[in-house]
Amino acid sequence: MAEAVYFLCAVTSAACAILAFLMSWRYRRHATGLVFWSTLSFACFAISNALVFADFVVLETVHLAVARAATGCLGGGLLLFGLIWETA
């Protein structure tokens, strides 16, 4: 059951990144930069969730904890930077 949750989290994050990218592409003239930063952060979250799935399900002998934490922190940092940059 946990494997399904890991997989669905990765798929949901990837879908959010794709939808945000398509939204920013479609409304390029009116889009704010926050959509761009959100797209980058959701892409990092999707990579992080894919690494969780790979770490716990596919590659049971290899530990990807550092890579998972790094991509998650990068995604959060990008979103925080975008929020600060757009409000300043």
C-alpha cells in the first residue's frame, strides 16, 4: 500500500508541474513570475517524490536520503525565493 502512495505522490507532483507549465505557456502575456517559480518548485517536488519511490521500492539497497532531501529543499527554496521576489 505504501508503494502506491509513493507512486501517486510522484505522479501528482509531476501533474502539477506540467499543468503549471502549460498555464504559464498559455497565458504568457499575462502570467506572473510566480507561476514560473511554482512550476520549478513542483518539478523539484516531483523529482523528490520519484526518488522516494525509487529509494523505498525499486532500489532497496541504495540509500537516496541525501538526494531526496536536497531536491525537496531546492523546491521549497525556489518557491520561497519566487514568493519573496514577486512581492518585493
